[in-house]
Amino acid sequence: MAVILLNWLFIFITTIIPGQTLVILFGRVSGKKTGYGFLPALLSGFAFVTAFSGYFSLFHGVGAEADLILIVLCILCILLCRKDHFQILKDIVTDFRQEFRISMIREAGALILFFLILFFTAYGEFHSDSGLYHAQSIRWIEEYGVVKGLGLLQNRFGYNSAFFSVSALYSFAFLGQSLHAVNGYMAAIVTLYVWYDLMGSLYKKKHIRLNLVLDLAPVLYTIIGGRELISPTTDPILLYLFFAIAIAWSKGLEKDDTDASYYALLCIHTVFLISVKLSVGVLVLLTLQPALMLIKEKRIKEIIICIISGIISILPYFIRNVIITGWLVYPLASVDLFSYPWKIPIDSIKHDAAEITTWARYVRDADRIGDSILVWAPVWWEGQTTLDRFLSFIAIGSFITGVLWCIFAAVRSFKDFKEKKDLKLRRMLFFEAVILMGSLFWFMSAPLIRYGYLYLVLLPLMTAGVLINDRNVQISLKGLFAIIMIIFLTFPIGAYLFGDAGYIHDHWSRQYAVFQKDYPEAPVHKKEYCGLTFYYPEEQGTPVWYRAFPAVLYEDNLDFLEPMGDSLKDGFKIRE
């Protein structure tokens, strides 16, 4: 645990400094003098270091050298905006002295949440996908950066999340153990932020605003999925980052912030999230609001900066895609632009895409990709656990309620459009509509529950928030929806809490008080291939984890390939 705390401290320092610098510079361009707040700085910093690690991986393995360069960049950031950084630090100290008051309930809750996250980051349960390809992907980045045709060794390497690059940056593998604590860091900082925001508003007896309802999302997900925070899977990081975007967005709505630059900054980070997990792409529709605002106000300079920033943040993801798979977007066969010798065959990419969808539907047969929703939806429902069905039920109810609210809100908004009344209603309508479209896309494309926790958690809270904050919705309807949601959330959340407590009780020891639990080790066989040594698991197709490197899941994976040089760095192509 001690090592994790030091790792988190390094992550915080090296993300918040460049993040705050970027926000300061963006504020200078936009003319916003009041600042953007903590969450945009947090998001900007994480996007910066993720893009940095991605670019670095194009030329070299991501390790000690990258960390040293990052430290130098942080020092340059401080020197570049030293007056602004000093003033921000001074304001934080002043606000802390004037407003901070010790509260036993708040501090006890914060300590419990922090310990829960720290414990699960040190002692938690690894997801099997981390053994199949997450850990190996990170190891390849640590050792070589990026390798041509890596997706031919195993198709899952083609998924190429930018999260693996930043995980390699902060793994400190050069010290002897590859840490996997980035998910835990983001969980800790976002969850504690919303906890203090939520409790502070309750103490001040403020109206239940939209952002306060959304504050519950990181807390609920920590209870639901916290045990896997030790695993370098892409789902937790995506959720916590988008929760931060949603909460920051709703704060702007509540403050009636009409500055397009605030929402534009958040939308840059929404675009960046595509590089973390491609399935979040529909949420990029959020960019329409600030884009139209900036175009209407003819703020050309900010439009150009936003476009360039978005491209810079996501470009290494696409470059790595092409180098690893030969495709711009994997597994999307419709975008066929290149013909490199290491390109994954189109039949393989189509089969992989079909397998992702059918596996998520619990059908588990790629040949049944054409099944209608009436055929696969009952199978999907039966495949869920009891707890997941509760979450799915409340999400489905929230979706229907949200659609009905959007229809009535759109009619009212259209009637008042010329008078420009209730601007907040129209912006809540837009925000809710995007979340609804995202949840629909998830359900129709790959509705695996693990992929959909973003919507299973966020959609009910979002719908409840807009109902509570819509003055035209009757109190009785607001209360009825709230009661139903609480009833159907109480059982699964309570069960997850009980399970978390039981896991802590059963696994508590001093074994990992200093260090983090390392990746498991799988029994493997060796195979000499073209002068190179590869490993594969004794039970082929099972997780191989981190230590046995380089590894494939099946021995015959190598029979179809040939190296493009004498080193692993030279890459692979299909045997001619």
C-alpha cells in the first residue's frame, strides 16, 4: 500500500501541473478570468500525460526515460506560468483556512472510501482479460513502445487502448515490479472530490442540483466495481473520467455558465476518451453544443485551438492502430485505407467484431451476428446475474422515463425558443439526449454489463437529476421516480457493499502493506521460433499474464507468422 501511495503522489503531481498549465493557457486565449475549476485541470493533465506516453511509445519503450522527461516538462510548466500557479496555490490555502471545517461524518466517510479504494488497488481481484492481453500489452509498451504487426500475434493487442501507454508510464517496471495503480488513482481522486462536494452542499442545505445527483455516480461505481481496481482494465478509467466530465458539465449548467469555452474544454476531453475506449464515441455528440456556440459567436481562434487540441490528444492512438494492426480503427472493417504487409486480414477483423458483439449479447456465436433483437435480447437477459438484472431494470426504466421527458421538454423548449426562455432546460435536454443515445448505442452494439456500467450507473442518476431540476414536473412524479429508483438500487448496492466487506475480511493481511499484489503467474511452455523465444499457456487460450514474455495464447498462433527482422522490435507479418 505504501508504494501505491507514492505512485499516486507522483501521478497527481505530474498530471495536475501540466493540466493546470493547459487550463491557464486556454483561459488566456478564451479570455475567461474566473478559472475552470479542479476537474477540467485534472482531465487536462491526464489527457496530456496519456498523449505524451502515446507519442513517446512511437519511438522508444515507455519507462524511466519517459518519466524523467515528464518531470522536466512539469518543471517547464511551472516556470511558464509560475505567477498563476503561485496564485492558485495561495487561493487554495486561503479557502482552506476560511471554509474548511472538520466534520466527523464527512471525514469518516472519506477515510472509508479512500481505504476501500487503496485496499482494492493493492489486494483486489484481477480481471481475466488482464491476463489475456492487458498485462502483455503494457509489457510490450514498456519494452519496445510499439511493434509492427503486433495484432497478428493476438487479435486483442489490436484493441490498443491509450490507457495501456499511460499505465506503462506509471508502472515503474524499471524498479523491479510493474505497478498497476492508475485505475485506483483516478478512482480515489474523483470519488473523494465528489464526496466532499456532495457533503459540503448537504451541510449548506443547498437545493438538490443536477451535479449533486451525478456526484453519486463515482461512489456507486466504486462500490460496484471497486474490487477490480487492481486490474489494468480500461473500463474503470473510462467511467471515472467521463463521470468527471459529466459532473463538470452539470456544474456549468447549474452556474448558468454561458461561456462556450468551458464546455469546449470538456469536449476536448470527451474526444480524447475515444483513445481510451472506442465504444464511447457516441458521447462525442456533446461537442455540438460548444461548437455551435463558438461558431455563432465567431470565436475562430478558440475553434482552431479546440480542433488542434483534440487531434493532438487522439493522434497517437490512430498511429499506434496502424502500426499494430494495419487499420486506422480496429476492429472497424469499413475504414480500409492501408495495405501494409503486417495488416490483419479483413476476414479476421470482421470475425473479431462479430465475436465482440455476440459475446456481449451472451449468444457466444459469431455466426449469429445477424440475429434480431427479439432473438438475442432474452438470451442477454438470462445471461445476467441477479444483481445485474436489478441494475438493468432500473436503467431500462430510466431510459423510458428519460425519452418521455425529452419529448415533453423538447415541445416546451420549441414553444419558448424565440423568447430564449429557460436556457438551462434546453441544455439539460441536450445533455440527457446524448446520454440516452450513448446508452442505446451500447445496448445495440455490445451490451455486455461490464461495458455498460457507465450507462447503468449514470443514466438513472441523470434522469433523476433532470426531473428534480425541471420546475414543470410535478412533485409527486419526482417523488415516485426517486422512490422506485431507490428501491431497485438498494438491493444490488447493498449486496455489493456486503460482498466488498466480505472480501476485505477474507483477504486482509500485512502481506501487501508495502507493495502491491503482483500479477499472477501462469504455467507456460516455451517455443523457439525463428531465433526468438515465445511462451504459451499450458492450457491454451487461458490467461498468460505478465512475466512470461513475449507470449501468445495458442502455440499455433506462430505458425502463420514470420518476423520482419532479427528483433521483436522489427515486428511481424503473415507468412507468405
